[in-house]
Amino acid sequence: MSEELAIIRGGKAEQYKSLFPQIKALVGDEKDVIANLANVSAALKEAFNFFWVGFYLVKDDELVLGPFQGPIACTRIQKGKGVCGSAWEDTKTFVVTDVDAFPGHISCSPLSKSEIVVPLLKNNQVIAVLDIDSKELATFDEVDKQYLIELCEWLVTVI
Ligand code: SME
């Protein structure tokens, strides 16, 4: 696998569809969690130019910052707190069109305006969340939700 992504510019669905085989090739048969989450963060950031892409990992009943791409971020998040903690507690994906309208949103950067958080489930337990932030309002929709859930469902099989 060459360490360069072929980025398709166009509709979001086409971008995700072209990106996923490349991510799968990049991961290959690597089993190291940190390496894989780091490369997935980088690939999503590079393909979509998102403001912040990263993972929080469930450790001792807290979410702890894991591999990410973007500005520095909060290190620990409690269950039920913010968008990430809510996605963990409710075991569901949150698409937030305006972070200022989300009660309890944790602002790691004032530049972040919208966000999507997808839980990663193993044996029905949340083991991590994928968090993506945008500098624009309403960046994420049902298309992002569908493809990012698909990505996370695959990702838990290789970490
Ligand atoms: N805004 C998130 C916290 C994580 S940062 O966006 C990287 C939240 O409310 O959970």
C-alpha cells in the first residue's frame, strides 16, 4: 500500500466509498490499536479536511484521548458529559449541527461549530468513540452518519 491517498473530490458518499478500500489496505493485517486508529484519523482528516478527527478510548470508566489529528484537545471526558460522553452513555451516534445548541457540549476549541460522534461497539460494549469536528455549522448529516458507522463497525473487527 502506497502511503498516499487518492482523494476523490465530489459528493460525500463517493468520497467515503473511494476512501474506505484505501483505509482497509492501509490497515492491512496490522493489529496494533494505536497504529490503526492513528492512520484512520489521518486518512479521514486528509480526505475531508475536517478540523479535528480522533478517538477517545474507554479506560476505567472514563473516555481518554487517543490518536487524533488536529489541535490539542481535552484529555478525559466523563460518561454522559458532552457529545462524546453522551454517545458513550446512550450507545448511539450523535450528529450535532450546532455545538452551541447541544446542552453540555465540551468546547475543546472555540473554532469547532458542528460535530459527529460515533461509538465503537465490541460485544455490545462501547470501547471507544470516533469524534469529528468541523469549523462550519451543519457539516455532518445522514450520509456521514451512515458511512462513519460502517467504518466503525469494520474498525472494531481489526483492533
Ligand atoms: N466537543 C466534544 C469534546 C471533544 S472535542 O471536540 C475534541 C464533546 O462535547 O464531547
